[in-house]
Amino acid sequence: MGYTKEQLLAHLQELQIDFVSYNHPVVLTVETQAKYVGHLGGGLSKNLLLKDKKHRFYIVSALAGTKVDLKVLSQRLGLGKGGLRMAPEEALQELLQVPLGCVTPFALINESARTVSLLLDQGFRAKECCFFHPLSNDMTISLSSQDLDKFLISIGRQPPYVDLEATPLVGKDQPPDLATLVPSGVPVLPNPAEKEVLSQHPGENHDPTQIKSTELTGKAVCQSKNSQGTLENPKVDSDPLAAVTDVKKFVEEIIKKTSEVVLSEIQHEEQQRPGARKRLSADLENLTTMFKNAAYTQGFCAGVKSMPTNRCPPPAKF
């Protein structure tokens, strides 16, 4: 469960941050928000949650009037022209733990957002006060950029102010100027199967890392129960060729091994990609060879059985 609006405001008070809160109806855009607080002066903010092709996430927090070119920003981060896109709505809930329309730097207070990078418009520093939603879009609070910095430092973040309208050249002799702001870690979002487990156990901790740990522990326990120092051999059909010539099982095995590699690449792409591809290639070659040899043997046996004076040789071991 993420921080609530009340818990965030209490945290700001503990830090002795001066802020003023304004209640208003739920708003989804900065234009609608301006109807309620735009006349107060200061800088309204627009906040985006973006993701790149490697499933890394970014909050871009800018003044309402700042023009943010995602293609340029993507190049400045070293991601290429099309490296950034809008993050899906479920990422707001899983990472930032806020609903649509509530993205702000304050969402980084949640532990689930620890791998999300932040880019702040340097224009905030020139404003006497700035306006943000405090994890809920039925309220706006105003505070200075210095107090925003104090909040970010309190959660272990160094405020990264950037000229979001700059268009520096990026090339061989001019490396991306914002490459240091690319997240070093990749968040792990629950897959549909894990979400189903969560929905069946609403009273338990909804931490996907704990679910994975529990699943691994369960596997280890099963192995210890089924073995006394050594692993038991699985049961097989009386026909030793049946298992390796069953097309359905053959395809399921390929999918299983492919899925393991894909998940490995998603979580550790840069480190695991070369080895992962080699492992997948070797596994698929072995499976295909086994299938081919078994099919050949089965066909040979069928031919021999048609001859009344001969018997089929014992099946080959693989």
C-alpha cells in the first residue's frame, strides 16, 4: 500500500516544509487545475510518467508552459530518437501507486518507485512557488523549489534540474548530456499470474518480490520432500519414445525455455542477452535433435514390424 495524501502532508510537516493546500474537485489536466489555482501566481506543473524500450521509467516534471520534445529528450538520454513513450496506466498503480492524473515528484516517496528516474524543469527555480498534487488530484499544494529539494533529499534523491527545452547536438564527439539520469535498475512489475494470486489473498502483503521468494521457497521444500539427498527420476510412460515424440509436449517445452530466457533478458538485458541467446539456441537444438532421432527410430521400428520374421530393436537411449 502506497503513501496516502494525509501521510505525505504529515511527512512535509515533519520536515518543517512550508506549504499551502487548496482543495478543489478532481482534475485530470493542468488546464482544469488552472481554473482553481492558476490565479494565485507561481508555476503550475505538468507531470509525465514515461518509459523506454528497456522498461525503465522516468517522471518528467515541467512548468505548464515548457515545451518538452520527447524525441530530443530521448536522444539527450542516449536512448535514440524513439526511445521514450508514455507509460501504461497500470505502471502508475504498480510503481507510483497513484491513480491517473496524480503523477508528481511526491510519488517517489513510495518504495516501489525507487528505480524511477526524475527530471525536473530548471524553470521551477525561478518561481516563487510551484504547484503540485499531493498524491491526490482533489488537492493542490504550493511550495518553493527549495522546499521541494528538501523533500527529495529526505527520500534519498538529489534534485536533478534540467533545461528541458534545450536541444544540444548528440554525436560521436558529443555524448548525451543527460545519460547519467537513465535508471540503473529495472522495476519488476507483477505478471497476470501473480496478480491473480494477490486477488485470492487480499489480506497478505502485495509485494511481488515476496511472492517470487515464496514460490522459490516452495519449490525447494518440494525437492527436499521428494528426495533423500538425491533427486528422484520422474515417472515415464512404458513407451520410452512417447514422451519425446509427443508434439504438444515438445512445443510446451520450447515455450517454457523461451519464456525463461525472455524474462531473464527483461530483468538483466545488458548483462544476460549474449549468454541467454546461446543457452536458448543450445536447448532448442538438443530438443530438435532428440525429436528427430526419436521420430526416425519410431519409423524404423514400424518398418521392421511389418516384416514377420524380424523384431524391432530396443529403442535408442538419448
